[in-house]
Amino acid sequence: MTAERSGRRTGAVSVVAFVCCALLSVGWLGLGVVAAVVHHSPDLARSLAAQAADGHDWALGLLAGAPRTEPLYQLVPDTALSVLVLALGAALLVSGVHDPTRSLLAIALAASAAAFNLQSSAASQALATVTGLDRVDLVPRFVLPVATCVAYVLAMARTPPGRPAGRPEPWAGVAAAGVALAAVLAALVYPVSVRCVLLVGLVLPLLGIVGTRRWYRAANSERLRAPARLLFGVLVGTVVVEAALAVVTGVLVWLGLPGLPVIDPTAVGVGTSFPSMPQVVLSLWAARLSLPVLAVAVLWAGRRSGAVGAQRWFSRSLVVVLVTASIGCLYVVVDTVLSSRAASVVAEGVAVALCALAFLPVFLMAERVADRLLYGTRPAPYGVLAELAALPRLTTRGVPDLAGIAEVVGRGLGATTCRLTVHRPGLRDRSYQWVRPGEEEAETFLEVPSLHGGQEVGTVAIDRAAVAGADDQRQDLLEAIANSLGIVLEAARVGIDLERQLRAALAHAAEIADARRRAVAEADSERRRLERDLHDGVQHHLVSLSMALGLAEVELGAGRLGEARARLDQVLEQLQTAETVLARTTTGLSAPPLGERGVVAALCAEFEGDPHVRVDRTGVTVQRFSPEVEAAVYFCCLEAVSNARKHAPGAPVRVRLSTERERLYLSVRDEGPGWEAPAGSGVHGRGLRNMASRIAAVGGQLQVRTAPGRGTAVEGWVPLGAPALDRPATVGAVGPGYPGR
């Protein structure tokens, strides 16, 4: 809340300061324009003279200020620039009233509209005549220039947006005091035109360069650096243009040649050029234009991604400014010097020839200078390719170290963020990203595809600032890097796929080993059961049979044939009982019809006499399968039908077999009551474990579906060829589950 109240208070102070400066500027500009109209309109001047004779104060004031009017060809652009500066100042304030940089720059623009307007002297003379105050010109001469300079310096010296409090840096106070003193001294010595060139065209841009450069270095992300880079470029362009024009002006003065005069009413002698000042007309208009250009740059930088997206365009614009200033300065100097000693045609021809010869070197130098000014020292182009060639290609697991490659590419291009992406058909892409320590991840990227064998295998993406510049060299370098990494990304993709398949194979191998362990355990348990059943069941009947035969022998020896015959009938019954018990004990160990006729025929024969079980084999296109598959399916179906008979006696049971897509599908479905198990219950019955182990051993899967009132279904499949190692063989319960049977 304290920070919010402070921001509101600062915004209110900024609005008040802007309104005060704007009102003063509008008042001086309006009065100056009226004085100019009086000066250029004789009829109006005569009318005002008549009113002045009657003692009208404003008529006297306007007549007194009219002689200090600048020429019409100079008045129109001068006033238009002042109005434009006021409008841009208002736009800055509206777009960022709580942004210190924008609000301070808006105040500077509002004050400069009248501070450096040549017609303001006419307005000052008129006000002095009306009010009788001789020092009324202190406002446009001292107050407004000082306000312009101080607000300008404070605006350029603030910390980047997003930093705590956004307070001015410590040097800003000293710089603001110094530039205010410079403005006062310049007002005592020089007229408005020279003050504008010195302050707006030289001193303020230089201080702005210092502030934006510190701003740039303090930023920790491209989102904050891009606006500082944009403003820095505008200020550098202003200084370069002013320096070139200063050279031209110096040559003209040195040779004593007439230049383009500026009519400055604030100079000595009304309506004439300042006698001791150089011809600064070009420098004056360049300085006046620098303020609206800076305001437009600030507005553009405030747009979301505006400064980031305009970097290449702006870099090229700065190169154009540097080349134009340099070549134009060379042409003017050569032509001016030679014109005093040779024919004008010869002088112009030599100047054009020298400019043509110097154009390419100057252009290349301007590109390097602009790149160095805007982006600092960046790695040498194509040096990153050598680093990539020297980088170890493989890690200890045989997969390319893409994270290390992303770091090498990012550092080699001077980027803050670099991302390598590997395309995996049918799967999610895998990305490897590097972010420079202490930096934020970039928001906008330039992404270039990486090809191998004419197919896109991945992409290389870096932040746009890393490839921004006056030329396409760095973007071409990124494309070359992407092409060179095509085989690396392809190797990474293959390595990733092999690693995934290896993990799947290992997991399936573990499942098979677990299934085998369970099968061994079940077989051992079954062996112990058979031993127990043989001991407790069949052995008992065999002992009884032996005793019965012994009694029959005794009866025969005693001659009691009737009793012996009864004993033999008992033996026959005991033999049948023993046979039944033995057959039941050995069920599941062997099935002679299975080996002779196959699983389909064996199941049909097994359930032929049961009216409740129906076998559907219409979907089977092959009658015989491998012995392992037939045994697994046969005993699984027997166990499932046995479970149905036990838990749903009398309910219809349907056994269905079908073949499709190199698989044999099985389904045993009953119309019993079904059941509902607690949530998360597993399948633990010996019967289902036996079925799952048999199916898993041949690479298949088993699933149980059941619900109250909907019966129970045991469904599964086995591969007809080799087991599919990438698909685990499991048994699951769908719906509430399946009971342990």
C-alpha cells in the first residue's frame, strides 16, 4: 500500500508539473504566433496601431513584439515542431503516468516546446510591454530550459522498468545540477539557436547515452534490455548527426564561405543573424527533431515486445544514419574545398567519386560500429562452428549431449536462451534448454529447422536479440548451425528411441521372469497338492481295494461263493471310485485330445455333453497353433468354465475363440450374478493366477470384466507369432474386479 500511495503521489506531481510547463509553452507559443501574424499582416498592424494610440495595452504589446518575428519559412517548421513536441509529451504522460521515465520525459518535452522556440522572444517582448516587467523573458530563457534539461537527465538516469522503486541512480543528481548550470550559462552567453544545438543536440544526448548504457547493463533480461538498446541507438544517432553537421559548419567557417544562415531574433540585432555565431541552421533543426524522435522511440519501446521485434529494423536504420552522415559530410567538405579552387563540375565529380569509393568501407564499418554500440562485444561469427566441432559428441551412455550443445550454441552466439528440440514421430518432442546464469528466459525466439536426409528432425531456437543486427550474417550462422546439427539430432532421436525400447524390453523381461517364478511356485504348490490328494484320496481307495480283495480271497478259500461274489462287486465299485478320484486329481496335468485334435476341437469335445456351455469358434480361421499357445488357451478356458460352474451354477456360459491381426483371442462369459469388490482390490485367487501365468508365459494379456447383475467375463489374447516384447502381459480386473478363484 505504501508503494502504491507513493506511485500515485509521484503520478500526481508529474501531471501538475507537465500541466504547468505545457501551459507556459502554449501561452508563449500562442502569443508568438499572434505577434507573427501582426508582423506579416500590414492591415492588422495598422488596426492595432490605431488601438495603441488609444492606449490599448495588448495592442502596444503585440506591436512591440512583432519586429522580433522570425521569417515565415522558418516560423512554420519552428512552430510545427513545438506543437508536435507538446502532443508527444501528452501521449507519453497518458501512456505512462506512473512510469517515471515517461512522465519525466513528457515534462522535458512540454518545457522544450517554448524553451527552444525562436519565436518565444517576440512573445516575451509583448508580455514585457503589457505587464511592464522587464524580466518576463526569464521564463523561456532560464526556467523552461532548466526544467527541460533536469527532467531529461532524470528520465534517462532511472533504473530499468521492473527494478525496485525505479529510483534515479546516484550520479543523476550531480548530472542534473551540472546540466542546469550549463543551461543557465548558455542562456547568458548564447542565443536560443546555439543553446538548442549545444544542449539538445550534444549535452543531453551524451548524458542520455550514459544513462541508457547503465540501464542496459543493469537489466537481466532481453525484455528490459531491448528498450534501453532502442533509446541508446536514437541518442547515438543524434550525436553522430550533430557531429557530422558540426564538421561541415566548421569547414564553412574555416574557409570563410557563406552557409545557410539562421535568423535568430534572440541574437544581437533584430531580424539578422547572430554576428559571432556559426551557421547552425542544419544543426538547429537536427537538434529540434531529436526530441520528437526520442519520444516516438520511448512510446514504441513501451509496447509489448515492441522494442524486441523492431531491433533488426532499428539496427539497419542506425547504419543508414551513420552512413548518410559520414558520406554526406565527406561530400560537402570535398565539394566545398574544391569549389574554391576549381570549377564546380570538377569539384562535384571528385566529391562523388570519393564518396563512391568510400561507400563500401564506410558501410561495413558502420555495420560493425552499430552492432558494437547496440549489442556490445559478441562472439566472432562462425567461431561457434569450431567449438561444436571440438565438442565431444557422445555421453557415457552413447547419446549426444544436447544440453551441452545448447550451451555451446547459446554462448557462441551471445544468446541468453538456447533451446534444442528433437522431433519424435508419434511421441512428444523432447527439448533441451540452456539459459545464461543470472538471466531470465527469453520471451521471443527465432526458431530454425534442422534437417537430416531432407526430413526435419528437430529445431534450434535462440532469443531474437542474439541474431539481431544490421545484416543477416548471424541468422545465416544460425541456419548453418542447425544444418550441421541435423545428424546430431537424428542420432539423439535414435538414441532416445533405443533407450525407450530398451527400458520396455527390460520391463517386459522382468515381467516374464516374474511370471516364470510364479509358474515355478504354482507348479511346486500343485505338486504338493497332488501329493496330498494322492495320499489322502487315491491311496485311501487303493488300500481299501486291497483289503476288499483280501477278504474276497478268504471267502473263496472258505467255500463261501456268494459272499466272495459280493466282495468282488464291492471291489468293482471301489475301482470306479478310485478311477474317478484319480482322474479328478490329475485334471490340468495332461489332455490327450488337445495334442491330437487341437485347442478348438478339444474344447468342443470337452463341453459337448454340457447343456450350459456353448463353444463359439466361428471367428477362428486357423485350426492348429503352436503347442504352447494351445495349452495356455485350453487350460485357461477350462479354469474359467470351472470358476463359472462353481460361482454361477446353472448359468449359461459362452466360450468364444477368434483370430485377428496375428492374435488368438479368447473369451469365457457367464450370465451369473456377477459381483462387486472393494475399490482397489487386486486379483489374488490361485485360479486366476494360474490363468494369468499361462497367458503371460506366451506373451499375452488377460482381463476380467464383472459387475453386479451383468455376469463375469474372462477375456485375453495371445500372439500367434513371437511374443511382443514391448507389450507387458498382465491380468487386470475391470469394473469392480474378479473374485479369487
